[in-house]
Amino acid sequence: MAISPELLEILACPACKAKVDLKADGSGLKCQECKRVYPIRDDIPVMLVDEATIENEEPAQKS
């Protein structure tokens, strides 16, 4: 079971209050502002700052 679009509309990052989006692989919800990723466990988003990881979007530069 996936996260419903209605739930995604009301969820916000607990750290900065910005919108969160479902990651492409469905493993978590990513904040658009602070880049924290909140895990999804047993189809339930874990919206705790202590459980989040920070993901960098910048691709590695080739030398």
C-alpha cells in the first residue's frame, strides 16, 4: 500500500515545515527545503527529526 496523495498534501517536514515529496523508490519522504528524508516503515511515514537522514541532491563532479 502506497502513501495516499491526500496524506502527502497535508504532511510537512517537522524540522522546517516545508512540503515533503515521496522519493522515487518509495523508501521515504524528502523535504524540499532542508533535504531531510523521513523513512517509511510498514507503509507508515516516520516523521521524526531524529529518524531522518539528510540527502544531498548535488551530483558528484567528474574530474
